[in-house]
Amino acid sequence: MSKKKVKPPEGADDLSAEALRHPGIDPSKYKKDGRLKNSLYEQEIARMQEQLVLLQYWIQTQGLKVAVIFEGRGSAGKGGVIKRITERTSPRTVRVVALPKPTERQKTQWYFQRYAEHLPAAGEMVLFDRSWYNRSNVEWVMGYCSEEEHQEFLRSCPEFERMLVRSGITVIKYWFSVSYDEQRRRFEARNAEPLKRWKLSDMDLAEHELYVKYSMAKDTTFQYTDIKQAPWYVVPSDDKKAARLNCISHLLSMFPYEDVAPDVVDLPVMKELPYVRPPMHEQTFVPQVY
């Protein structure tokens, strides 16, 4: 990766989280570099994960259908926040959809068709790690779709989402925003660490090179699809930990959930059965190295 320092044109860069931070926030919560202190993050993420479990029970009992979309540039932190959301929740209620490239058959389908089959049923929350917005972002930036396909998506997408909302699905859309300098720093960190280098794909490199075009793609996407039934919520993510907390806090605020967690149960007493097990030494155990 080249070390040449360049800057996006005026207005093409994404704003840093620090630039957007509310001036009334207590500065003691942040380190000298302006990022959230680890101790506060660990405390808050543990508290929010407890609330996510309560939200999970609420979605189950109320039969809600929730689709949460995570979009944004490469390395913006989408995967990190999804991991924290699902860390304590049940995959049967809160599941992740991260689709690979479409097959040759899927390429001949109606564009939204392969996404529609993954939409939530009653009592489910589906987290889309990228979504149908691939068409107006990655595909358009990289030239993987025609201009006609791009324009058709921009026309169809708002109607598709309005149909989802009318059918009873709650659609929540997050765009994770990262500045050019921070994205480059993260890519350079991946490149320098052998255990992380697999995360640095050819697509990431091409996307970084086309940072300004990705800004154009985002702005055009928002122009057509930032609708009142399913608005976009931007998550500044130069400070990854603050971004996770801000996103999860907002997600929780979208539901008037109550504590409907099941009550503590009495564990049953083992039933005694006349049974003699085979000798344990006949089983093959893994070596007890630790």
C-alpha cells in the first residue's frame, strides 16, 4: 500500500466522530487521542448487551419482525457492532445475513428476490451485513452493474421498503461512516499484521482508491432512499468503540420494550434409572495439555 499522503476533495470526506460529538459530553470519558476510554466502553457494552437480551425477549413475545441493515465503507466497523449485538443473544431470534456473490441463477432473478427470502418472520430480528444496497454502492462504484440497473434500483428500492413496512416489518438502516485517513490507518494496520492480512481484500484496496466515488454513491443512495418510512441513520465510526455504543443505544431506543424475560425456573431432580455405563477408559480423550 502506497505511503503517499493525499486528501479527498473538499466535502468528499466523511466527518470524524470527534467533529460531531456533542459539546456537552464530559471530556473525562475520553483518552488524549479523543477516543472513548476502554473502561467506560467495557462497562457500557456489558449494560447494553443485557438490554439487547431483554429486547430479544420483547421481539419474541410481541411477534415483531425487524430488519436491521448495516452499510458503509470497508473497515467502517459494521462487523464489529454486529458481533457485539449477537454476542449474548440467541441466533434463533437474532440472526445475521451476509450473502456471498450471487450465483449465475440469482443474477437472472428479480434483484431483491434473494434478499427477500431472508427477511424476518414474526419474533425475529435479522441483521443484514450489507444488503440490497450493494447495487447502489459497491456494484455501482466497481462497475459491476449497468447504469440502467443502478437507476432502476434507485427507483424501485423506496417502493420495496415501503412494501416491507406496510407488511409489518420494521426496517432500520445504519450507514457506518469512516474518514479517509482513518480508513487508510485501518487498512495499513491490517497489512502490517499477518493474522489480520486476510481482512484486506482486493475489493478493499479498490474501494479505498475510489473513496471519492464511494462518497458519490452514498450521497446518491441517500438522495433516493432516505425515506420517512425507513430513514438512514449515520454512525460516525472513526472511534470504533464509541460507534458501537452509539449504534446499539439508538437501536434499543427504537423499541418501547419491557422486561418480559422468563422467570427463574426450578431445575428438575434427576430421574434414577438402572443403567451401568461402559468403562470410561474405552473412550478416546483429547490430550490434556492444559
